[in-house]
Amino acid sequence: MNILVCISSVPDTTSKINFKNNNQEFDDNGVQFVINPYDEFGLTKSVMLKQELGAKVTVLSVGGPTFEPILRKALAIGADEAVRINMKPLDSFVVANEVSNYIKDNEFDLIICGRESIDYNGGAVPGMVSELLSMPFVNACIGLAVEGSKVILLREIDGGKETVSVNFPAIIAGQKGLVEESELLIPNMRGIMQSRSKPLSVLEPSNQEIRTNSLSFSLPDKKQDCTMIDKNNVEDLVNLLHNEAKVI
Amino acid sequence: MSVLVYAENWEGKFRKSTFEVVSYASQLAKSINSEVHAITFGNILEEELIKIGDYGAVKVYNYNKINKSNNQAIAKIFTEYQNFSVFIFSNSFASRSITPILSIKIGSSYVSNVVSLLDFNNKTVRKQSFSSKAFELVKINTEKVILSISSNAFGLIENKVNCNIELLDTELIGNLNIESQEKSRGKISLSEADIIVSAGRGMKGPENWHLIESLASEIGAATACSKPVSDSGWRPHSEHVGQTGKAVSPNLYIAIGISGAIQHLAGVNSSKVMVVINTDPDAPFFKAADYGIIGDAFEVVPKLIEAIKNFKN
Ligand SMILES: Cc1cc2nc3c(=O)[nH]c(=O)nc-3n(C[C@H](O)[C@H](O)[C@H](O)COP(=O)(O)OP(=O)(O)OC[C@H]3O[C@@H](n4cnc5c(N)ncnc54)[C@H](O)[C@@H]3O)c2cc1C
């Protein structure tokens, strides 16, 4: 089985978010970049599938040279091969196009993405790729099992869960539950040593059409100070919520 | 340039989030002197269907033979409406399984987490970005556009019109086999909730959640939790809110025994009003909150339940 895991490089979750160039661009000064948390679940799951069923795992990122550390990390965690498509990921459409062109040239049975990236929160790439390649798409997966030529998926739906099955090849978007937080693999010394001899190839993009532009960013307004209420007068809180905030 | 809106239903009933996206679509249509039509899937009674008209849609197409779980089949139905140029969806899991597929089918732009009306003159719209730590102004370069609207960003705007119903019995299977469903019954879902009562490690263990649940039921809230609480299995993953869980934006968010780590705040700070109950006066959550009580949850929460009971009487 051939598995492709699409991963993105995002600011560490503790990062302070600031912008530069007249608020037109994210300021990455002093920011640590990590594998997008939603993608980590799929990456670990693919390495587990490799151990159980003997799969080959390729990781793919569309991004500039600064994306290479996360690809190396994915190799150290257990992926066999890494590919970077060398372009700035300007919108979901251009990324989806690059990913699907890569998949067309290389056959995969299963493509695993994250539900969304925690930077631009588009949540669109996996669905777009599925349509560009006419494959089934299952979003928000919290469980995955391979059965012959089928994948059985448990997905989160609004107000519950749903079990669906699809035939290979298929593309899914994962989140916590695909594997548990405690199962997430981290690189060990042996993995790091091995990753140095694993292939990381860089491909040039084929098409640069974008459908949306990011014009500028802004930060939410500063909050007013917190009004403190004595713990022995909680009815004051109820009154404030009713009369002042008008939320109950 | 008419506006088409996806009116999601749950077992034949519309919810607040549906009326919210219909309200949004009507506001947009008004700004360009156009009208709103809606699409919905599954068996729905006429008396329910016409409620869409309360929020300004003049027509609703009801496909009663199509399963709403089949994202690809639903996207295909939308392509039959090529004379529309703006497509409005909610930010639900179901909507977000359809929108990217549809955008490829019709060659449109797609913007999710939208928090402003679409500006037709400049072709721009504002969305949440960096897990609600920032906003982003996005320019649309295509003629058609699909928007997923952040929940509770606009609220309901009543605008009663006559709504014509068209029943369609098209059958389409799609490429997913739906095997089974498991619903969390009788509970208010997080994305719908006006009020959320959320608790963290300060509650000490799952056996103490009855306090959180009684408070939630007394005040009509959904329950949520911090990440370590769901990671330890005290509560289901579906309740985990924050940067790597669900992003929520209720009118009122009550945080009990949650420290207010940056990753937690990222997913909840677009709530309209936040209340914090914590023993530690230096807990970072107090900096983000509107109202705070320094105190032990095991003392304060029972008093709060009493106070709400008294208030309701
Ligand atoms: C990559 C990454 C992603 C993350 N994503 C998320 C996310 O999406 N959501 C999330 O929530 N976290 C997330 N976290 C974790 C986050 O950093 C915090 O660790 C977490 O939010 C803390 O949870 P907590 O507030 O329940 O627990 P703690 O930080 O342990 O806080 C417990 C609080 O309870 C108070 N307390 C103790 N006893 C009582 C009492 N009797 N009454 C009242 N108060 C009491 C304490 O004073 C303390 O403030 C993420 C972390 C990482 C590294």
C-alpha cells in the first residue's frame, strides 16, 4: 500500500501572532515552526499502518525551503520519503493543484491530510484535491481501519459520529482520534540517524493560478478589564450577566 | 447575481445555525437588490420548510431522496444552480465537507470562517485566521464565490417573506457508503450553543463533572472541556475546545478550573462574554475574561447553580 501524508509547517501554538509590511504578512521573527497539529495524527497513523500492513509512506509539503525541518522530522518519525514542492502556499487552490498533480504522477492508495491548518484555517485543500482527482473525500476523521481494498472511517459529524466506508484510492482529513494524543510518535535517536539517508526531493511547481489573495491582517480589539465578583456574592454575577452583559 | 444558501437540517428540523446563514444570505442579497434561494436535503415537513421564509429566502428546493451525509452527491446537486454566483454555507462539518468539492466543480473561490458581509464593490471579505488570534481580509479573484460563515458571528435577522417550496426527487448515491450513525442525543451541540460551560483540570476528576452538568442544564448550556481533560479520557474528544479542538463563539462562555493557556484561549476568545472561576488569582484566563470569581469551583459552582435557580424564579 502506498500512503501519502500531506503536512504543513505552522507557527508553534504558543506563538504570539504579529504582522509586518503594513499588516500584509505574518511576522515570523522569533517564531518556531512545527508540523501542523492536525497533520501529526495522520502522520503517526500512517507509520502505524506501515508497521501493521507494510505500507510505503511519503510525506509531501507545498512550501519554501523553511518547510524542510518538518519534512526531516516526519522522516525521523518513520516516513520513507519526503517531497517538497517549492512555492509559497498562497491559497488553498494553488496548493490543492500542486498536491493533485503530484498524486497524478505517482500512484497512492490513501492520502491523509489534516482537517485544517492552524495558521490560515482554510480547511479546503483535501476536499479540493479529492474533486480534482475524482476520489472520495471523508472529512474530520477520528478513526481509520483498512479492510482489503476498502477504508473504514469513523468521522465526526455535527452532533455525533458516523461510520463510512470508501474504496481506494481515497483522501481523508484527520484530527485527534485517528490516533490518541498519547500515541503520537516522536523522533528517537535511531529515527533521526536514519532520516539523514532518506530521500527528500524538491520539485518545482507547475501552475501558479490563485483564486484568493490575502490583503491584510488585523488583531482582535483589546479586552476591557475583568470585573471581579466576590465568591460569596455569586448572585451579583447572575445580575451582571442579565442586566449588563445581557446574555442570560 | 442571486444568492443560494445551504439550509442544513437535522432529522427534518432546522436549527439556529441554519437561520443564521439564511439571515446572512438575505443581508447580502439585499445589498445587491437580489434574492435568496435555499437548498435542503431529506424529508422535511412543509410547515418546517416555510420557516426559511422567516429569514428572507423566497424559495426553497427540497431534495427528499438525497442523504445529506453524501458530500460529493450534494456538491453535484449544487452545480445545477449555475445561474447563482454566491453560495452561502455554515461552518459545520457537513458544510465544510461539501464546499471545497463544489468550489472545484464550479471554478469558484472559497473562503471559510467568514465574519463580515461580502463587499461586492471591492470583492473582499473578512475571515478568522490563526485560530481566531487574528482576522484576515481576503480578496476574491473569481466571478463565483462560496463562503462558510462563522457561527454566531451575525445572529438572526427576521425578515418574513413568502417562501415557495419546490420538491425534487432526484436520486444520487455519491461515492461514500454510510454504514452507521451514532448521535449524542438530547444534548445541545457546541456549535449551536448560546451558552457553554467549560471545565478543566481544576475539576480534579471525571467523577466531579456532575457539577458542571447541573450548571449547564440549569442555564441551558452545552458542556466543553480543556485539552488535557479530553486527553485523559475524563470527557469525550468532541468536547475539547481550543486551537487544536473546536473553535467556539457562544454569547457566554463560563470557564471553570481552566488556566487559560494561549492554545485554549485561541479557540474560545471570540465568545461574546467570558466568565472565569479559578482558585488562582494569577491564572492567565482572568486577563482575557469579562467577569471573574477567585474561588474554589467546588464551593462556587453549587452557589452559582442556586443563584441561577433563584434568578429563574
Ligand atoms: C500543540 C498544543 C496544542 C494545544 N491545544 C489545546 C487546545 O486546543 N485546547 C486546550 O484547552 N489546551 C490546548 N493545549 C494545552 C494547553 O497548553 C494547556 O496545557 C491546557 O489548556 C491546560 O488545561 P487546564 O486549564 O484544564 O489545566 P491546568 O493548566 O492544569 O489548569 C487548571 C486550572 O484549574 C485551577 N484550579 C485548580 N483547582 C481548582 C478548583 N478547585 N477550583 C477552581 N479552579 C481550580 C488552577 O488554578 C489552574 O488554573 C495545547 C498544547 C499544545 C502543546
